[in-house]
Amino acid sequence: MKSAAKADLHLHTTHSDGVSRPEDYLRIAKKRRFSIISITDHNTFRGSEEALKLAKQYDIIVIPGCEVRTNVGDVLVYCEELPAEEAPRRLEDLLAWKSTNKCIVVPAHPLDMSRSGVGLRNLIRGKWDAVEVFNGGTLLPLVNELTYVLTRALVRVPMLGSSDAHSVLMFGLCYTEIKDEIASPADVIDAILSNKVVPRKASSYARRVIAKSATRLLRKTMSDLSEP
């Protein structure tokens, strides 16, 4: 039996507030036998665009994506193809936009209110295609577990896990298994909508804290070095 594909669908690069390049994630994905990634820089598809140009070289499927800071909180957008324009920032507009652009919307770390989660009310009432329940950047104890339980009981949509990496040090801390034949971004989106996905945590709470702290230190160091 063919094993499930591994996907990390929440990655930030130097095109927003990350310290690693799109190619860095492609390299580590190949090394760790992940076959699917999505670059989800804040409010831009530029990181995805760069990764798509290199995807065949690494034999990795890249899902065009971004993380939109909407009027209700952070929302991940995944598309079958690279959109011709950036996604709108108002949730109502984003929901209309996603259908015409062959995209889906997923609240990022929805109950982590220290990082612009959409909150419980919007999690339950929102018209989401899936929910990110395991987030590698969420350091508040039990938030991931609470998100998982509430989504499963009340929202009842497919559930994803992702690292929310801002450097390759965080890659794969949480991830998604996809139990379907995948050959394109459209196949990934179909698998999500068909609920052929399983969220996974590949690391302990302590490891997540260490990886995120190291990433913050790396970001500060790079910022200090860039100053005149």
C-alpha cells in the first residue's frame, strides 16, 4: 500500500517576515521526504510564485498560497493556480474572490488570539473549507488540542496541520498527511475538500518552543547585520 503524502502548507519566506527563501523550503522538503508544500507569505503570492518556478527541479508539488490578514483574523488561502491578483483583505470579499479564482480558505491558528486568530465565534460560524488545527508556531499550551476538539465537534470540516515556519528550523513541526493520489495543486485541494487529510504533530511542545525561539534569534541577528 502506498504511504500517505506529507505536506507542510504554512510556510513564510523572505517575501514577508520569514528568514528562509522559497528554495530553502524546497530543499528541506526533499530531504525530509515531503512531497507537497505551500508558501504562504503574508498578503502576497510572491513567495509561491518563486517556489513554483523551482518546483520541478526538486520534484515537489507547490500549492499557490498566502496568509491574508483579514478584518477578522489570519486566513490561509490555497489555490489551484497562481492568481492574477492579490487576495482581498475583507473576509466577505475574500469568500467571493476565492470561488472565481479556484481557491479555498482555511483559518490559521484560529484560537491563538496572541497571533490574530479568527476566534471561537468566527471559527464556528465561518464558511471555511478546512481548519488548521495543529500549528507548529502556537506555543500556548493546549491551544492546538482545543482547536482540534472544537473543530471536530462543532465545525465538522477537514482538519489540517502545518508548521507555520518562519525558517527551515521550524519546517514540519506539524504537517498534514494526504491519503490520495496527488499529481497537482488541484489534486491537493480536491483531497482537502474530500477530507482525505489527517493533521499530524511531529514534535513535542518543547521542540516547538526551541525551534521558534531559534528562528526569532536568527531573525534578530539578520536584522542587526543588515543595519548600517
